[in-house]
Amino acid sequence: MNTSTKGTTLSGEIASLDQENDRRKRLWIELAAKTDASSAPASVLNELKIFYGGRGIWVDKATTQGVAGCEYGITVGLLHSGAAYADDLFDDGAIYHYPKTRTLGRDRAEIEATKAAGRHRVPLFFTIVPQRGQNRVVKLAWVEKWDDELGLFFISFGDQPDQTQADDEIDEDDFVLTVSRSAEERRVNRPKRAARFKYDVLQYYGESRCCMCGIRASQLLDAAHIVDVSAGGSDDKRNGLILCASHHRAYDAKLVVIHPETHVLLAASELTLEDLGILSSSLAALPRKPHVKALSWRWDRWQARNELDRRVTYDSPAITG
Ligand SMILES: [Zn+2]
């Protein structure tokens, strides 16, 4: 039996992974005892070392370096300053951007330490600063996935890591068009797992840009459902497109559609692609394509709507007599 003093590194020993896990769970309980995690003063977070320092990633190297052989330590806290990348913060989690500062070595070390939290399934504390100087919102969080090309982590919120680890393999026969959705999801036309969906769609296409106009500013990018959530559209990445806010709106308003076979973009009858600020005439350049079944679903509805428009315009009694 192990008789060493568990959970302490006072003797200078490196904690085991279990000890570090326990320490974080205890910190979460201590935080709840001291304050409300949805409105925590920065001083309490500093005191508990849940978040500390002036950067976005807090590793607490003195405590975590060497745990489970992690040379760079294991990230303890991530800071999300409400304003930057506000669109990457959702109820179920967040898409966290790799640090890009002038101190490259430190950026790399922090990225490695954050990956270590993912690899070892150790929880961390995700701290949101709603506005400068305000109390923090702290969430227990898990590093689920990351993508070096995109420079993004997918972080889930909750007491447990996300159990529904989506298969990253792409199986053509395994596509699900619709699922059962809660009344709330249908009403707001937004999935419960919005962070996971956006991350998966970004990763699937491998680029962080609007597929219609090429805008890259991530603050302006959405993961749009091809089959709407309100219609039960699934969170399969192939039911998604990366669109800027304007083109997401245009797509949902049926001002533009994608041909399911040729991937050519077509504007609604009264408009041109140019009118809509759409620079590509098709999605041919996308390295991977949305699922044909999803595109066909939209296409059928678009046809029906255009059919209706024509009837309203040409078949109305006032015109036909
Ligand atoms: Zn766009």
C-alpha cells in the first residue's frame, strides 16, 4: 500500500496523475465553498491558483511540471476574455484559439501543456471575463480535441468529459440527415452542442473561412446547418458549412443555394451572386464536400420556394384575370 502523503508536493515530489486529478477536483469544491462559480472575484481565483498571471493559458508549472512525465506541465486554467472570439463561446463548450504572441517558445509550451490536459483527461478551469474588471464565470472544462493546422482546441464544459466522442472517420453510409431535437433547439434553431458542431465542421473542411466569400475573420464565422436544426437537422459535420454571418443569413433566407451534384452556387431569381457578395461560383475548390443528402434537402426546398414565387408573380388573379 502506498503510504506517501497523497496530493501534496510539499516535499518536492512530483505528484502522480491521480493526485493532480484529485487536487483539481478539490479546487473546484473549494471554489464553490468560497464563492459562486458564475460570479467569482479574480482574487479568489488567484488565491486558489485556479487562474493566475497575465496570459490566456495558466499552466501552474511549479505544481504540474513533470506530472505524468509532462515536460511542459498540464494546463490548469484557460482565460476567455468575453470580447475576443465571442462567437466561439457556447453553452456546451468553446473553441479556444492557440496563443499567438511574440514569445513563440512560450506559446508552444502552453499549447503542449494544454494538449497534455486532453491526453490525460484531466479537468481544467475555464474562466470567462464578461467585461473588464467584472467577476469571472468559471466552468469545469475538458480538452477534447485539437487541430494544429487550424490552431484550435475544442473545450467541453461539464463535470465529466464529453462521452459522445464523435468518430473522426468519415463513412459515406453512416450519414444521418435528421435526429430528434428538443423543442428549445427547434425554436432557436441552434443545436445544444453548438461548440462541438462548429469545431467538427471547421476541422472537416480544414479551413477557417467562409466558403462563399472567403472571409477569414473567425469572429464573423458560423457553422451553418444545411438541414436546419428546426427541421431536425443532425450535427454530422457533413450537414454543416462554414459561412460568414452575412452568407449564413442569405443561405437560411434561401437567397442562395448549392446544387447538390455540381456544387454550383445559384442566387434567388431577383439577385445575382455579385449582389450577395459571393465571390466563388461553386464549392468545387473545397477539399471536402457537404453530404449530397443534406444539399438535396435544401435544394428541394429552394425549388419549392422558387416555384411558389413564380406562381405568386405570374399566376395571381390580378395578372391572369
Ligand atoms: Zn461570406
